[in-house]
Amino acid sequence: MAKGRVGLYAIQGETFTRTHTACPKCGPGIFLAEHKDRRSCGKCGYTEAKVTSAPAAPKEKAAKPKTG
Ligand SMILES: [Zn+2]
């Protein structure tokens, strides 16, 4: 067999920004897919809710009287 040097990894000079969260189950090599309100792993199916710095949401009242 002929041996040849094949560039398997191409490192770009750009700064790698952590915009994605790594899957806690698969490891730091697998990133979670970004969704609107959650993140999910396409490999193991891990899903976690996205924590957003939303203002204090008003609690829903159990019994809401109808007006009118
Ligand atoms: Zn995973």
C-alpha cells in the first residue's frame, strides 16, 4: 500500500467561539442543536430546556373569573 499524508483535520485561523453547547452525554465533541426554547442532541437524543434571562413571569391563576 502506498502511504500518503492526508489532511484529515483542517484548522482554520478563525477564533472558535462557543456558540453551541456540548452534549453532556456524548462529550465535548458533540454539540447540541439550537432550537427556539431548547437544545437537543442529534446523536443520543438528549434535550435540555434553554435558560433565558426572561423577566419574572406572572404566575397563572388557578381560577380566573370571567368578566362580562
Ligand atoms: Zn448526545
